[in-house]
Amino acid sequence: MSFQAHSVGKAGIDDSQRVVLDQDDLHGVDFSGRKLVQFSASGSRLEACRFDNAKIEDASFGSGSETSEYVECSFDGARIRFGPGGYARFVRCSFREVDLRDWFCFAVELIDCTFSGRLRKAFFNGTVPEDKRASAGRERNEFRGNDLSAMTLIDVAFRSGIDLTQQKLPSGPDYIYLPDANEAVQRARASVVGWEDLGVRQPAMTLITLLEQDVAAGQRQLFLRPADYTKLGQDAVDAVMALLRDG
């Protein structure tokens, strides 16, 4: 484990505000309460480490070209803004009462993790993009057994073949879960295509097309938050989501 300093613009970063791991194997290390400008790990393994109530401005839990693994680590109460998700695997980790944002994951795996709090702006892939498969050493990401039922998800997408039947998801009027996404979206399309009001039909068809793209990329179930699509027009979004709910 190394602690390094570098400069960003004219402002220097104190050694205590930056943690860089490279090929490290840590057990039981406590980062709780730390206020970090940067956390970065490449090809490292952390077991039973604690990040409780840590604040990290730029977190790269899977930097470099080798996977970093986190086993039974605790991030409870942490506030984290992520860099790219990179190559990372989390197993039986706890993310309770967290504030997470900007977690964009092409090759991140989550297994039996527990979440509560809030996640803003994120996506998770079930399939590793072709240009990342050599580094990841796999074609698919393992993503199962995660409990997100107490998590507020804002602008969060599950894509390219994540099996949502193997996760516990939030419920309530703010969300829509489609167990058979293709059937539900095609039924909605059949209704929308005949709408006479062009001002509503066009943005509604744009929304339908976005959902069809997710299905075409391998996502069999969809988990939607209607408020994430309001930039397309409230009337169109409300009408399409009503069709999806009815389906």
C-alpha cells in the first residue's frame, strides 16, 4: 500500500488525502472516516477492510488493466464519487446508508452485496464490451444476490443481460419493473404508433426506441424510474409509463 501526492492544477494534494494500491493484498485495513481526494486500486485484493463514513472525491476501485477484488468489505455511511468503474469485483460487501454517484461500470461484478441510501447516475453491464474482455478475462460480469431494496436509485441502468430476477430491487410508485421487457415494450409501441397527437407521439416513440435498444442489447427485464426520462416531455413519459404499468 502506498500513499502518494500529486498536483492538480496549482493545488497540491496532501499525502493523507490520496491512497494508491498496486498489486496489494490487504486484510482488515481501516480507512474509516478518511477524507480522500483520490482512492485508486489496481490488481489488488482487499478483505474485511473498512471504508465506513469515508468521503472520497474520486474513487477508482478497479483502475489499471487488472481486476481488484473486495471481499466482505464495509462501505457503510460512505460518500463516494466514482471515476470509471474499471475492473473490480465486490463480494459480500456492505454499502448501507451510502451516498454514491457517477458509477459507470462496464466490467464491475457485484455478488451478494447489500445497499441502502442513494445511488445517482450509474449503470451496470451484464456483458463485458469486446475491447475489455482480454483485460477482464471474461465475457460476462457476475451480478447476483444483491439487495438494493432499500436503495434510492436515480438515473441508474441495468444493461446488457443483468438478470434482475437474481436481485432485490426497490419497489413503490417511483419505479416500474418489467419482468418481460420485450413483450411490454412492443405492446406499448403498438399503442403509441397510432396516437394522433404528434407532439406526444414523437417523444413517446423516442422513449420506446431507447427501451428497445436496451432489450436488443440483451436486457430481458427492465427496471425503470419514470422521473429519469422527463426531459423527453412529461406528457409523453406519463403516457408511455402508464402503458407499461398496465402491461
